[in-house]
Amino acid sequence: DLRDPIHTLSYLHFTYEEWDWMNAPQPQFRDYCRWMKRSILRRNPIMFGIFLRYMDYEDYDHIVPAIGIRYKTENEFDPEDVIIYYDLYKKKVFEGILNENKMGSTREFTRAKKYAGNAWIPLDIDYGIAITGILDENQVTLPVRLSVSAWNEPNPAFHEDPIEMDGTVPTKGDVDVFLRSRFDEKHIFMADDTTYVYQDTKKIPSTGCLYYRCIPLPGDGNAT
């Protein structure tokens, strides 16, 4: 995205809340940590910028997703809060204590840190985006969870070739409105159990996207 995540989110029709890094008073670390906690407690995942010791970008080096938090108070900054995140390099969940001494740093001090593998949140100016949903003007979409067959993927920035993946999406709900929508292909099946597995002949490219809609067949409560 040429370091323009807002362009990417808009292109994918996501709704979002961006941390107001231009107007928030400095140092921003404490207010930023409180904003991250509030967003996560609203069940909105966070993408936040971090410093890494072996890189040298002035604003931030890497973007990582925050997926959870351990906390005692909901609305206040607490130096004992623990952020839970992925670094997008390993299949591993990381934890960081949200206080200036444990996870805060400047560009200069990050270079002098003893442990190169740790993530450090900028003390002065921070960058982050909370994903709040998708554009849905007609209020017809339902939340789904997609599980794919690989936990990692080739990096297009390194000119690596994409791979094909299998995806699993549990579905439920009344979405008759999708009968009037456009689609490329359809598959009619009869549900004879609580779950149904559809083996799509088309794979999911790691650099692309594929949309599925599961809807009841008119006149038959079991067919879809």
C-alpha cells in the first residue's frame, strides 16, 4: 500500500477509526494506549506501528495487529495493562506491558535496546488504526469468520509468488436479500447435518479475495 493504509482500507470498503496523531498532545504514549484498550474492548482489532531495533524508519518500522488485552480498568491508562499481538513474522502470540519503561521508546533509544526482537511503541507520536467494520449502506451483511489452510503467506513486497489456500466459513442467518445480488457461480446443496463442507474447485489466492454467500433456497428450508 506504499505506506498508505487508509487507501487500502478505503479500497476494501472497511470502516475504521484512525488515531489522531496529528492533533493529540505529545508525548502521546499514554493516551494512545488508552485509545487502543478502548478500541479492543469494543471488539475492534487494532493495527499499530512499532519500532524495531534493526530498522531505522523515523516514524515506525513495522505494522502489527493487536487482538486482545488484559486489563483492570476499562477507561483509564494503566501501566500494568498487557497488549496481545502478532508480529507477522512467526506463528506466535506476543504480549507487551503497556508502560513507558516496558514497551515505550524513541527511535534513538530503540537502537540501543538490548533485545532486538522486542516491539516498541513510539513515545512521542503514535500511529494506529482500529477496524470497526465494513461499509454496509443497506444493512444486509453478517459477520463471518474465515479459517484458511495456511498461517503465513508469501510477501508480495519481496516479489514472492502467491499460493493457493483452502478457506472454511461457518454460516448462519437469514440473508434472502442476497438472492437479488450478482454472483459468478452458485452451488446448490441439501443440508443433512449441522455442518456442510463445500469443496470449491477454485482456490483462494494469497494476494486476492473470494466472497461466499450462503442463502436458503426458496421453498425449501433445508436446501441452500
